[in-house]
Amino acid sequence: MTRNRVVAALPLILGIGAAILAPPAHASDAVTYEVVSERISTVGVEYVDQTGRKLLRSVPLPWRLDVTLDDAKGPTGPGAQLRADWRPTARPSLWVIVRIYSNGRLLCQSTLDVGNATCYGNTPHIS
């Protein structure tokens, strides 16, 4: 009788051990990067995807890109990051808006006319 209980409990013991030793699962975040302006027609765009940092030059606006990241709010490096650069054509009141959405929710928005705007997933804000 005791042997049957040990054999019956063995899968439970092994299952608990496997759960404790398993690495943590990473949820994938659907991230949307967006850059828009009513008066600036092209910008340089820098963003992060699963393979690292990307730089695009002379990107026509509006611009939008969907990527998947392990953690949109993760630290600088693998987390969501977006930068628009239009310094050569920047003038007062020539606004550019950069946005990061994570799983359909606005995570960060920055609106500037100084030629450079950034958003980071680990420091969400709306301006």
C-alpha cells in the first residue's frame, strides 16, 4: 500500500521540481511605433526590434511599424525605443509626434518642434 502511494506521488513531485527549475516564460508584447507630422515630410527614425537597434534615413511621414518585443517596458536596449530626428529642417511650430503603443495601449507620446523627439517603453509618458 505504501509503495503505491509513493508511485502515485512521484509524478506530482517531478512536476513541482520541473516547474521550480524551469526558466521564466517571456510574454511577447505587440509594439507599434508611429511618427507623424502635419508639416514635416521626412525624418530619420531609430527604433528597436527583436534583433536590436535599427536606423532608417529619410523616412516619409506618416510612418508606422509593428514589431514584437519580449518586454516593451524593458530596460533601455531590448525594451521599446523610438527616436525621430529632423534637426536639419526643424523650425518653431513644425511639430513631430512620436508614439509607442504596447498591446494596443498608448505607452509613450512625445510632441516636439526642436528637431529630435524620443520615447522609451521603460519611461512611459504623454507630452
